[in-house]
Amino acid sequence: MRRLTLLFGAASLAILAFMAIPFASLALSVKPGPLSFALASREALEALALTLTAATLATLILLILGVPLAYLLARFKFRGKEVVEAIVDLPLIIPHAVVGVVLLAAYGPKAPLGELLKSLGVVVESSTLAVVAVFVFIGAPLLIDAARDGFVSIDPQLEGVARSMGAGPLRTFISVSLPLAARSIATGATLAWARAVSEVGALLIIAYYPKTIGVLVVEWFSTYGLPYAAALTAILLSLSAAVMLVLKRALRWRG
């Protein structure tokens, strides 16, 4: 066991060092001038507010629409289930820019469905709606898969007991299944939110405007150079780390 512990400890230190060194290097490279510029920038503040708002809205949409799908995948067998699971997981394996291309091809103003939406006053390109759509698309696999695993881990007999005591299917889901899978659902929601905040590639295709914080980092890097992009990145990383720390502590307390 001691040799195994040493071996695993060495491997763990190697991967942790590989991951931690870039963050430390970023922190050391941030200069007061660019940092003050980023903190005082109205453009940066608006981009950050848009990113956080859109990520939160997308996560709420996924909770409303994704959790029921996760429960169906966990509890029922039906024809075409493998196809549904493949559709859910596909955003995980396609490049980020491709996400923007497929959404633009489906819901852009030149697509048939996009023309219909445009006639109704809904434009899914270069709009806040486009940002939310991207965040929902890329976050769906993370939330749905986590929620499905949570429901799978619940003993079906517990739901059967509730049904035998007179509870209907919906009441059983709300009072038994949902609370028992709450931690998995919360974990999936946290991952979906974090994935949304970090997205850039798809937004460069379908929603360069209004600018999210990730798009603004790319723009500042091209316009002002690495010091200003690093300062903006440091602000985003600090905020994201604080949010993730709070959420992890909350999940630990819930557990």
C-alpha cells in the first residue's frame, strides 16, 4: 500500500502541477495598469453581466426541460432511446465552433425555421437569445447526464412504496425521486453553468454581439495584447472560482 500510495501521489502531483502552473503564471503576469483598466471598463462589466445572466437563465431552462428527460432516460425503455442519448451527448464531442455553425444553420435568419422565428420577432443571431441558446445547447449533456445518473442510483422500490401508499406518479417524482437525486442535479447544473461561462468558440460564429466575457477576452488579446487579456481573464477566473467554491460547499453541506 505504501508503494501504491507513493506512486499515485507522484502521479497526482504531476497532473496538479501541470494544471496549477498556468494559473500561477497568469496571476504573476497581471500588471496593475491593465488590471485597473479592466476593472474600470464599462464594456467588461457589461460583458461579464451578460455572461452571468445568460448562463444562469440557460441553467434554469435546462433544469425545467432537462430533468424530466433525464428521468425518462433513467426509468423507461423505449424505441429510439439510444438515438435520444446520442443526441443528448453529441454536443460533448463536437468542436466549439461547430456548435455555432449547427445552431446558425438551424435557427439563423436564413434557415427555414429561422425565417419563421424572425417573422414572429425572434432573432437567433447576434442577440442575447443566441447566447442563451448556445449555453443551453452546450450545457444540456452535463446536466441531463448527471441528473440521469442520480435517478438511476435511486432504488425503484422507494418509489414503489410511495405509489403503494396512494401517491400518484407526479407526487412520487416530486416528493421522493427529485429530493433523492437533488445532489446529482445540482452538480449537473453547476457544471452546465460553468461550461456556459467558459464558452467562446460557438459565440464567435452565432453571437459575436452582444459580447460575452469570453469573446471580449479574445478581442482584447487581438487589440491590446496579452497583458490586458490576462487582466480580464484574471477577473473572470477569480469570480468563477469564488462561485464554484460556494457551490461546492453548498453541495457538501447538502450531502
